[in-house]
Amino acid sequence: MSTLQFTRNETPTIGVELELQLLDAESLALSNSVEAVLSKVPESLSARIKPELMQSYLEINTDVCHTVRQAGDDLREKLETLEKIVKPLGLKLFWAATHSFSSWCDQQITVNDRYFRLVELMQDVARRLVTFGLHVHIGVESGDKAIMVCDRMLRHLPLLLALSSNSPFWEGRNSGLCSVRSKIMEGLPTAGLPHQMRNWSEYIWLVNHLVGTGFINTIRELWWDIRPHHTFGTVEIRVCDMPANLEQVLALTALIQSLVQVISAEIDEGTFQSEYHPMIVQQNKWRATRYGADARLVDSDDYKQYSVQETVDKLVELLKPQAQKLDCLSELESACRLPYSTGAQQQLAIYDETESRQEVVRQMLQQNGWK
């Protein structure tokens, strides 16, 4: 059996990953054009602007950042570079977690042996992964700390999904969900809410046995909504849809960094096992998936239902002292505005008015400039 060495982080560093859609500027449909884009990316950014499973989208990664503001500056710089590349190619970058009318059947797999092996194994479960998410890494000190933070973060994941919900359409129709992406992802055998684990040793044991029994090829095939990342020394939150714009991304990043740091401090001060029932988390995730910002979430402390607005307001108030220390108070406070303006709400409102999914894409592009 192999061991996994966790890279220690002394401070709550930030890494943000954006998965953005590549659209044809005329038809506004998904465009299998990532190779044309990547061929023009400067060598200095080649490790930070990368392909993904499908040729119709790309991934943008920040460098290691220490503040939310620094992460925002990092992303703006990369986005400016990309805009200069995609425009002459007749392409646009689109911020949403699914496309409103393009079909997964029309998307091409990126030429990569790992992706081909994945599709061969998963078949249509992998081929339909034309979904786009936001991933946020926060640095922690140890593997044991990462496992404990992941466990205590579970109860908050449905709120993060509700606030980021931005995928109401699938296969050219209204899915009836605010985050159909989350259900598509759950089709993978190692996605969704993770199992509870007690320590880093138990996590290593699980990974080794999953690889040893041939269920996964590498640790990268654990696509949980939250997971430890031993190479980066982080807790990686993966539950979020791709929000509608950069301001929303930074609000969620501030919420996540502040929350991880508060939980980390509680662990250092001494705490008992986390007290929540996994079924309550699963129930809340479904509510967030179905209703987005209009969901009513069950509080694991008193088992009463609260609106997303009430839930985020209460959490932000709790996190303000920590956000002040992390220099992200303004970004954290902006999270309280998210329930009024999620991408799912915007998309559905446009469709109700126009009855055109193409118009949904057009107006979302106009309304949600990232600068």
C-alpha cells in the first residue's frame, strides 16, 4: 500500500478554478474549439489555462493566492488575456453550469489518453458531463485537519450550491431544477457527497483499496463535492455550479475561506465530533438542487427550516470577525446579495420573458460582464 504525503500550508491560501464554456459568437452554441484557443495561450500561462474533458470548455486556475482580492486580480488578468484570444477566433466565454440549448451528444472529447480511458470506462455517464463548476481550494496544515474540515463543512455545502445555482436548462429544455449540473455529476460512481471519515489514515486506506480493487485508476477520480487535496495541501470545495460572473465567484470564495478558517480554529481549540445527520445534508442538497436560492434549508442545530437568505445572513454574521482578519469582509458581505441574483434565477426570468433559450445565452452574456 502507498502513503499520501499531505503538503502543509501554514496559512489559509486560496486557489480558484473556473470552468468556462466556449461559444460560437454567432450561433451562441457550444463550440469544440479549445485547441484553437490553447494554441494561442502564452507559454507563461499554459499551466493555468488548460483543457478539460470536452473540447467546448476550458479551465482557468489561479496561482496560489493569500487573499480573495489577490485571487480576483489574478483571474481578471487571465480573463483579459483569454478575451483577446477568443474574440478574433469568433468565440465567447460563457459563465453558466450547463448550456441552455446545446446537446452533450454534439460535444467532442479532448484528445487525451486519460480522458479516453475515462470515457471507455464510464461510457455515456462520462460523455454527458458537459457541465461547468467552480472549485475553491483553501490551505490547511495537515491531512487530519483536512479530513476534519471536510466533515464539518458538509452541512454547509447545500447553501453553497443554492447560492451558486446556475444550470436550469438541459438538452434544450427547462429541467425543472435550478442545478441540473449537480444531478449530472452524481451519475459518476465517486461523485456527490463524500462518506464521513475520521482521519487521514482512514482516507489513505480508502483510496488504496479503491485503486487496488480497480474501482478507480487514480485519486483524481474521486469527484466528491468536497475532498482533501494532498498535493496542494488544501480542502477543495467542488459543490458549486459555475456562477454567473466574477463578483459572485469572489463572494463565494470569501464565504468559503472564512468558513474553513473558522472551522479550523474550532478544531485547534478542541471540539467533539460534528453533530449533524448525513440524511439532513442530503435532503438539503436536494432542496438546493431543485429550488436554488428559493430553497428552504433545514438547520442541523434545531431542525427547523430557514430560507437561503436567512441562512446566509446568519452565517455571514458569524464569519465577519474572521473575514476582517482575512481582509475579505466586503466580498463576504456581498454573499448576502447572492439569493437575489443567482444565474438560475436570471436565466429563468429571461426565458419566461422571451421563451427563447438562445436569448437566455445572449442576455446572460450582456448582463454578466466579468470586468
